[in-house]
Amino acid sequence: MLSITIAGGKGIGALRAQNTCHDVNRKYVLNNRAVRAMGNDERAICDLLDAFAHAICLKDSVGAIAPLADDAVTFDLAPPLQQGPEVTHDPDRLEEWFATWKGPIVSEP
């Protein structure tokens, strides 16, 4: 079972207004019929995932963190593997990671 917690949606509107990354992050929607068949909950989840991927593409740490639940944890390859909510919601750590990328970070299915 997949569980996604959306925290208030803050920052998502601002992300949608920016259009500097290609819309490759929406490729998980297979065709227009799939979009029309989606219910409101599915659209909200797709919009949330789109906003998250767009924030990552733009290297917007605050925008990438905004949709996360307050108790969200992340996992890293370097010890300690699990990062608690205080580290997960720290934009400085994400900015450090973004600095290692020379161009936009693009997500493709």
C-alpha cells in the first residue's frame, strides 16, 4: 500500500508558475485518456509529484521540502542511512547536494 501525506500544499502554486524545466516530469501519465480518467485524488497526487520533480529540476530546496509531511524521513547511501525529520527538512543539506550537479536535475520514467 502506498501512502502519501501532503502538508498544506504551500509553495506548489509558485512552482507551477515557473516554466524553466521541460515537462518531462509528467511522462508517468501515459496518454490523454489516462488524464481524463483520473479522479481528483489522483490528480492531486500527480500534481504534487510534478511540483516536487519540478522543484528538484530547478534546484529549489524549499520547494522540494514544502510538500513533505512534518514527520517525513529520508534515506541516504552514507551512514547514518536514515535521516530524521529535522535533517529531512533542512534546505541547506539539499542545497549542498544540488551544488554537486552542473545542470538541471531531470527525472524521466
